[in-house]
Amino acid sequence: GTSDLFFGTIPGSIGETSKPLIILGGLFLVLTRVASWRIMLGAILGTAITGIIMNLWGATPMMEIPWYYHFTLGSALFAIVFMATDPVTAASTPKGKWIYGAMIGFVAIVVRVLNPAYPEGWMLAIIFMNTFAPLIDHYIIQNHINKRLKRA
């Protein structure tokens, strides 16, 4: 059941089975300011909201997987905590980190649910959003500049 998936008693890839240890690692990275909590929380929200939308749509059996199962199945938490937060390839602005994280959650669930031949999607989502991180930051900064120019 869900508790077996959460505590890692079901076999899986090294590093992704024990969710409590991943969460502890994430807390350590946030407390030491190595990783961005905005990216993590954005990805969690993006995953949850997209999972809920898929549950409401429910046109295929994959869409009927409860939204919270997506956090215990496969490498979701591992990807969110340790891979999405890479400071070199992620968005740099605070608002950009929220958008970047949310879009990773969205893309990963869309890939996981709508493409039965590709059951994960986290790596694809992270690499895809890494290509858009500079663009996200550019538009966030440009928006700030435009707001300042209007005030001047």
C-alpha cells in the first residue's frame, strides 16, 4: 500500500525508495541553504494540482491514480529534492523558482499520466525546464524593470 511505498519496503532504484530519508535530506539542504525551498514547494504544488486535475478529468486509468500517490511512486520526491534544485541550471529569481518548480511538477505528471510508454517523466521535465530557466528569469527581470520605469 501507500505506507510500503512511503517507507521503502517495496524495491526500487537506490536512493528513491525511502521517502522519509529523502524528506530529511531535503530539510538538510534547505536548512543549509544549498537548495531552494521555493523550487521544492513549487514542484510539490505543481505535482499536486496537476494530479488533482487529472483525477477530475479521469478519462484513462492512469488519470484515476490518486494525486498523492504520485509523491510515493517512482522518483518524484528524489527528483524534486535533489535534481530540480540544482542551482546552476535552475531559475535564479525568487518568483522564477516558483514558476520553474511548478512547471517541473506539471510536465512530469502530464508525461507520467498521458504517456503510458514513459512511466516516469521527472528527468524529462527537469531537463525541459532547465532549457526554459533563463527565459523565465529574463521575463521576471524584464517585468521588474517595466514596473520601475512606470514609477519613474
